[in-house]
Amino acid sequence: MKSVRWFTVAAFILILVSHSFAQSRNQVFIGARPLALGETFVAIADDGNALYWNPAGLPLLENYGIGWMHANLYNTGARSNYLSFFLPFTEQLAFGADWFNIGFDDEEIEFLDNKFNLALAYKFSDRLSFGLNLKHARFDANYLDLQGGILFDANARGFGGDVGVLYTPSTRLRLGAMLYDLTNTQLKHSRSGRREVIQSRNLRYGAAYWLRQNWLVAADVDDRLHLGSEFKPLSFVTLRAGWQKDRHTDEGPTYAGGAGLEFKLLRQTLRLDYAYTMPPALPDMNVFSAAILFDLFSPRLKIEKIDIAPVYASLYKRHSQTSIGTAVIKYKGKERLDYKISVAIPPYTRAKPKEFFIEPDTTAKARYGNNRPDPAVTETVEPVPLYALFTDSILAVEGNTPMSAEVTVSYRVNRRSRTVHESRAFKLFSRNKLNWGQGVEQVAAFIDPEDSDVEAAVNDFLARVPAEILMSPNLNRAQKLFEGLGLAAITYKEDPYQSYAGVDNVLYPYQLLKENKQGDCDDLTVLYAALLENCNIPVALISTSDHIFLMFDTGIPERQQEKLWLPPSMYLIDSGNVWIPIEITEVGKSFDAAWEQGVRNFQTYAAAGDTEIVKVRDAWAKYEAVKYPSRLKHKTPPLPYAAPGNFARQIRQKQEDYKNGLQQQLAQDPLEVRQRLARSHAMNGEYTEAQKYLREVLAVDAKNFMAYNNLGNVYFLQGQLDSAAANYAKALPWAKTADDSLGIRLNLGALLHVEDDDSLAAAIISEALRHGNDLARVERLLGLKFDKLDSTKAGAEKFQVLSAFNMKNLAKMASDTKGKKKEKKPPKKDKTRPAIQKGNRPAAEIENVFFWAR
């Protein structure tokens, strides 16, 4: 029976050894982790198993350590053991040694196959490292009879070598190659002196890719194809799976799986790994591995605590610029230490390490005095901000998702880089969520005027909707865009849960235009604001405790507000211009109705002190507009448009009522009301009526400088430059204040500039501007900001003298678009107003810098 047993075991061992040595892959590989990954480790090589699989990975290790493995090979009683020691000297240079054994031992049979490796590795750069194994192999086998006599023995010795390389082209991808048995490892038999190649030269390739910080996939190729994956659901738990198959035979695949645990033990790290392999023709096998990682130097830095605030996908650009939380760093040392800290939330972030330094606590000596336990080392604790560089991939997140952020602190000590890792859970809100409690300006991130669907809607609305309000180009466009929303079947739907104090759902313009077609006040405000800004119309958000609407800039300067023919209660003055409030929930009705309701709402909320006004362009400085990803958009057929409504223009009626009201005031204050009527008519191109009222004033008061100045403006706009100059000249002697005199001279300077007499224009204006505060006076009179004007030659006092060149710039400032989006379509010219031909300067350009006496 023993003879049968001996032959059975010996045959199996020979088959096993030949299977291990005769194939092109040559090796019986080790390690529960690599085996559970389907024997994919040539490119991973980031723990103690690298010594055997690819020594080029040794410089990647951060700790010294000892590794061990044991397996009962395919449940035959043949044992497999592995012991390794790895020692990274510096960040570039590493050393290792190991012993691998396959053996079978009982009363009659002894079989031992031993290999010893010495490894040396060097990292040339952060991307490239190289490793070398020098190996010694020993083979011993004998069979004893029952009396202890040797019936059979075989002993052989030999040497060989392996060469490995690792290349890391990116933080996620690592490539590896290993040339096993570079010199064709041979054994020399001690009895016969015969030599034989037991392991022939073999090249193996590998690739490893980290899908996320906690998810790895890998592949190796030699005579077999190997695939493996590793996932860490928790920081101390790892799950693995692997698959491999011979590329040249019909042999079935080998499946594998396993798990790993990692613990901290007396400041050292203990790793336990298990693998279960299922080959097609041999019994299944269990493999156990363990490793102890030693940190011979006490850690200088430690992450004591991490706090991460909720992250909103819609604000990912803002989150990329500001801290998303804090980490409390604890430092033990006596010198300043530089370190980097980074936050990874794969796959939604890119690497963005921030550099910091920490100084030892200088107050420690004051606290402990000379009786401190360790006078050479102090303990310092300080909070640091956490930054994450998000990508737009975060916009694809659906629902509100718990996430984990990996915080990594790296520093150098004792000529080696060291890292500390900690994870912390936080809440990630999807792309449509917003927390109103953190400020209404955040909604600017949803207002994207450059969205392709916004652009298409603007072009469509401007082409389809007739223009019926002709007070200014901005008003014309605002009317078309608002009533275009009604034609596109956009409707208001109240949000019953909105409190404007917590987290709310906000739609992007695309979603409201193409998907939902219904939105509450914030959704509609976002869409209308995007349409207006696409037309280069500045928008401001009006936020209250329970509502949000908007107002827009008409482009009409405050000094020309009479152009509207409306009472001041119908508009607001902001930043020197006339703004119109719009109640967006009136969508589907006329623009006039939304305007009137916007005025009523603003007056009501303002009277209660419940309004906050935020300019969208100011808010964009903090909350940059987010582009809705095209990959999330769905192609939809164009929807049929409703017929344009035949709206009654309430604004026209209000204008008539305002005019009639002024006419009724003529009996009470004939001169002032006539001046107001004249300005309104002139600003609307009704020059005959303007002249009539001004002449009526002069018939009563022949010294009225306001009437002369404003009559000069009317003649100027009609192109009658001589008559304009004559009236300015008549106005000057009767000017009552220095401001009035300055304003008249500015008008005269503009006229001379139009006549191409820039030298005389400069002389007149230079005479007017004699004092240091003249610049502020001109700004006040004309409603302009001179910080946009060019200065004179270098060294001269800025704007001390308003040159003819700057006079030309004055005229340009009325339509200044510096820093603004270029308009897609220029406004139509008002054909009722003639252009000034002399000097080829358009009337509208000069009109916007007139001084209108009041």
C-alpha cells in the first residue's frame, strides 16, 4: 500500500512541477491577493508580493515589512510556503529578500523545492522604476524504505535572474513588464553533474487601472490571459475576483476570489488575505497570506478629524474654488514640516493637492516649562481647509447620494515620502438641488445664457413675436422673449413645498424649454434671465422670503427716464439706469401684465422690508454658470407654437394717462411741466412738440437757461448745429450754478466735436474743467463713469483736461459693451429720428451724453 501511495504522490508532484516549469509561464506564483486576482500582479506590484511578481514595484512601498503565505496545494498534502522581507531604503531605492518552498514530507517521502530571491529596485522618476531579482533554486527528493535505507534521492542546485519594469503614465494607469528567468534558470544535479533548464525565459505584460480610488481592474498576458478586479467597500475591507485561461489550448478557465482585511496594531499595520482558486482539472485550493508593515519612524502627521459639508453638483465650479470642509492635522516634531493635502472623490474629481506647512507649537514650553516630558518634540494641532477639483461628470449624479471622500496627506521625512489616508462620508446633492438658505446668488449657476437651446429659443422668439413696445431696444427684446415663452407653451406651476429656506429643486433652462414645460417661480426666473442675458440685457434677481422674480436694465439712463412717458412708480433706478421689474409667473399673458404685476409685487415687498436684489453678473463672479451637459440632453422634435396673442397694451394706456396728468398740471406749474413735456417729446424723437413747449417757456421767461439749453439739444438732434450753438450761447449767461454752466459747456464741446473742430472743443471744455472735483461733477451731470475713459499722455494727471479724444469717448460710452457679451443682432434703428450728417456722428451716440437741464 505504501508503494502505491508513494508512486501516486510522486507522480502528482512530478506532474505539478512539470506543469509549473515546463509551460512558458514557468512560475508557481504566490500570494493570496495576486492569486485571488487571477494572477494579475505584474502592473499592480504595490505590496510585499511585488518582490516575487515584479520587483520594480518595491520603491512604491511606504513601509518596511514581513510577508508570509501558506497553502495546501490542491488539497494533496503538498505544502507551499512563502516568506518575504522588504526594505525601502529611500524613495528611490529598495531591497528585498524572500524564500519560497514546495514540499511533501511523511515517514517515507521527502520532497523539497526551495527558491531564494534577492531583489534590488530603483525608481528613476515618479513614472518609471526598474527591478532585478537574483535567485537561487534547490531541489531535494528522496524515498526511504521501512528500515531507513535510501531507495531514491535527487539533489540539484542552480541560479537565475528576473528583470522587471513599471511605468505610470497617469495617476490611474500603471503598466508593467516582467522578464522571468533572464538566463534560462538551470539546475545542476549533485550526483550526475547533469544540467537541465527548469525555467525558460518568459516575458509577461500587465496593466492596472483604478476606476476609482477604491476600485481596481487589472490584466496580465503571457501564455495565459489573466483578468482581475479589486474593490474596497470599506477602508479596511477588500473584495477580489479573478479569471484566467490558457490561450493555446481548450482547457477551461480558472476562477478565483478572495478578500482582505487591514488593521492597525500598536502603530503597525496587519494585513490578512485569503484566496480561493478553482482550476478546471485540479481540486480547489485555499490560500492564506499575512503581512506586517512596520513604521520604524513615528508618524509626524496625523489626521485627527475631518468635516465635509454637503456638496451640490450644480455648484461644482464654486466648490472647486472654495473649501468643502476642514481637516484637523496633528503634528509631532520640533521643526517646520511642509506637507500636501488632497481630496479625492472619484470619478468626480481631479488631483488638486494643496501645499501647507506646520510649525511646532511654540507655546508648549510655556505650558510645561522645563519639566516637559519630551522637551525636543512638541505636539501641534491645527485645522486646514480641504479643496477638491470637481469635473462636470458630477452633473450626471441622480438623486441625493451618500459619498466618501479620501483625504490624503503627504510629506517627506528621513528622505522618504510618507502618506496618511482617511475617508469621510458626506452628502452629494444632484444637479437640480439648491439650498436657498445659503443665498439667492447661488441660482446664478443655473443661468447659462450660452446654452445652445437658450440661443435657439432667443432667435426663434425674436423672429416670431412682433415688437410693440418701442421705448428702447432692451424693452423690445424683453417683450418678445417674455411673450415668446407663452407661445412655446411654457407655463407656471406652483411649488407647494417651497419655503425658500432650505433645499429646493431648480430646473436648468434646457429642462424647462425641452422637457418639463412647467416650472415654479425660480425655474421661470432662471429661464427668462438666461434669455435676457443672451441678448446682453443685464438682469437682477429680486428675492423675498417666499418668492423670487427679476428686473432688467432697459438701457435708458436715469437722465433720460422721461423717454418712457411713465410715472416713476413704474420703474426703478439702479446704477444710473432705468430697470423694469417683471413678475415671471404671469407667463402666457402680455408683457405689460407681467410688468405691472412686477411693479406691484416690488412695492409690496419693499414696503415690508422683504427684498434682496442680486445682479446676475455680480453673482457669476462667485457662482459661475454651469453648462448643462449635452450628453444628458435628449433630442426632441420642435413643438408647435401657439398663435401670437392679441394683447391689449396696458402700458400704452398708462403712457396716455401720464401725459394727460401732465397736461392737467400745466395750470399749477406751467414752466416746470412744460420743461418735462419737452424733454419727453425730444427723447422720443418728437422734436416739433418739444420745440413748442420750450418756446412757450421762453415766451414767459426769456432768461430761462434750461429752456435755451434743452432747445439747443433739440436742434442738435435735428442736425441744425448753428441753431443749437446759438441757443447754448444764450443759455450760458443765465446759468444759475457752476454745474449748470459746466453742463452747457459740455454740450457746446460735443457740438464742436461733431463739427470736427476738436481743438476748439478741447479749449472750451478745458476752460470749464478747472477744479479737482470737476471730474465728479461731470460724472454726476452726465450719469457716466470716467474710469472707463483713456487718460492723456503718461505722467499727466488723469482727466485734468478733457481732451478732444476723450470727448469722442464720451459719446461712445453710452453704448459701451466692454466686458459684455457681444449682441447677436443689432437693434433696429429708429427711422423717425434723423442722424447728424456733419462730422458723420450718429445722433443717438451724442444724445446719450447730453446735459439736459432740470
